Amino acid sequence: MNDPKYHLDTLAIHAGQPPDPVTGAIMTPIYQTSTYVQAAPAEHKGYEYSRTDNPTRTALQECVAALEGGQYGLAFASGLAAIDTIMRLFNPGDHVIVGNDVYGGTYRLFERVYRRYGLTFSWVDLADLDSVRAAIRPETRLLWLETPTNPMMRLADIAGLVETVRGHPILVAVDSTFCSPAIQQPLRLGADIVMHSSTKYLGGHSDAVGGVIALNNEEIYTQLKFLQNAVGAVPGPMDCFLVLRGLKTLGVRIERHSQNALQIAQFLEDHPAVQQVIYPGLESHPQYALARQQMRFPGGMISILLDTPEAGRRMVTRTKLFALAESLGGVESLIEHPYSMTHASTATSDIAVPKTLVRLSVGIENVEDLLNDLREALS
Ligand code: P1T
């Protein structure tokens, strides 16, 4: 079922999810159990305790690995728990190069938690490969990137960055949350680790918080698998089931998110109240060529700049279909003000986002209804 000959849409429905061997149930059972009965001490059927392993989680991990073209998958209680577990691979004194536009929670984890444990961070414009090269130190161990970035929608050239750090003992980890494997598969471009907040497009229905990692390197997998159990930030079986169920429609959802978002981005680009639209599917995006090359679809996320912060506030409180909320990637459209919401933790930092920025997560509702909603909110 995990055979690489199958396409993503087929793997999303079947990988890691054979019919239940006991009953034939076509849907993966929710193994709502904390422990497993053993025949004799340490004599069991592969499962001993649900922090260590749970069959519903195993199904999710195998499915995500297959979708990313990876050998191994790991699931966590949140996207941040996944990032946190990756960071525990490193030691005090290690140096990390990070893109200078990331989810506010990632910035907070790195600067306010891991800096206290002796890690150092350089925040770099990843579009400029020379500044990445210049940031490399003997103690650099990780290059962390989002592409497109949250919320400025800047792209990082994954293959180019892999090439830039080649020859150095630096792992390349890609937070691919804004894309999902239906848009890009960073492992196939040479990245060592791909990570997602599965709260977003993978789950797709705004009903579960989770994180996943996929990778090919057996040694790093073994370390991460050890950390997953040793640290214990694992998702419950019900949340694993919800993400698995959401994943089945990933391909069709991403196509529709992208179609809707492109139409909306074009509409906003022509709207006099909008100063700038940042969307990888528009020719006006400064990295449009890279987007065409690296991304199968332009995705459902759009950022816009308005004339004043007040105009942004007015817009996000006037939409009716676009709900004012943090998060993204669900079937329903969301709108938010990153400076005061998702990126409030960067507000006083060097990587603060503009106060005039509004972020849209375009859902899969009827596009005419969404366009009317935005037209009215901006009127
Ligand atoms: O929320 P959680 O599942 O812990 O995932 C964190 C995370 C990691 N990486 C990216 C790129 C993200 O966007 C997020 C979460 N982001 C939001 C909640 C948001 O509204 O941007």
C-alpha cells in the first residue's frame, strides 16, 4: 500500500491503512488505549504503551512518510511539539540559520526557549544564497526554513539551499505547512527533514491540533523516534484518526484552495483599497519563476498590504464568510491580522511583520461567495 508506484491521491487514501486484519474494517480503527496486554514481560505484539507506539498513530506516520517520499514518519501533539523534538537533536553551542520570516511560535520557541539552552540563531534572508553562505559557522548544525513563509509568502529555493550548505555538517529542515505534499515534497529536493503543522492542510478541517515529520535518514530517524518517546509530546489516537481522514481528500482540497485563491488574489490585485497582494500564483510575485518550478499549485494562502493598520482592522472585522481567527488550511476561509495575532511574539523584534498586513486562508467555499464577501468588506 505504500508502494512508490502509486500517485499522491492514491497514497493519501491507502498508505499505512490496510483493512483491519481482524474485521476487515476499511477505516483505520481508533485504538483508544493507553496500554497493551503482554503474554510475558517484554513479550508483546509490537505495542507496549501508547506513548511509545499506537496503531492509529503508526498508520498516520506511514501515510505521511509515503506522501512526502520519505522512509519514516513521526507524529506529534502539535506542530510546535514536532519542531521542539527536532531541536532536541542539537547541543548547547550549536548554531542554527533560520529564515527571517517564520511563524511567530517558531520564533518564540527558538529565541525564548532554545536560546536559554545555549543554542544560537542567525535570522537570514533565505532568498539571498550569499547571505546564507556568509552565515555558516563551524558550529552551524541546522538550516531551518519555511517556504512559502508565514506570513510574508516569500519563497526559499530548497534545492539551491541544500546545495549551498553541502559539504557542511548542517541538516536542512523544511517547515512545509503552507504547502502540504500535494504542492511540494522537500525530501525529493534534497532536504533532510520535512515538518508540518498537521493542524493545517493535512488535517484540513480545523478539528485537530497536530504535527508531523518525515525523513529518509535512518540514523536521524532513530534519534527522533527515541526523542518522541523520551519527551512524549505524542498525539492521541482520535486526533491521528482525524488527520488520516482529512488526508484522504488532500489532493482535491489543495486544487480547489489554489483555484479559489488565484481568483481572489487577482481580484484583490485590481482593488483600489489594496496596496499589494503577495501570492505565489501571481506574476507580480518577485519569485514567480521559482514558484512555478518548485510548487505544483500556488496554494490557498494570500497576504495583502493595505494603506493603514486601521484599514486592515476594518477589513478583518467586516468579512462574514472569512472568519477572523488564527490558524489556516481548513476547508473554511479565515482572515487575520498577523502583527497582533499569530505573529504578536515577533512584534518588537527585527523580524516584525508590517502592521498593515492582512493574511487570508482561502477555503473551498464557492468562490463567488468569497469574492462578494471581500468586496463588501472592502467597500
Ligand atoms: O499550531 P501548531 O500545530 O503547533 O503549529 C505551529 C506552526 C508551525 N509552522 C507553521 C508554518 C505554522 O503556521 C504553525 C501554526 N500557525 C498558526 C497557528 C497560524 O495561524 O499561522
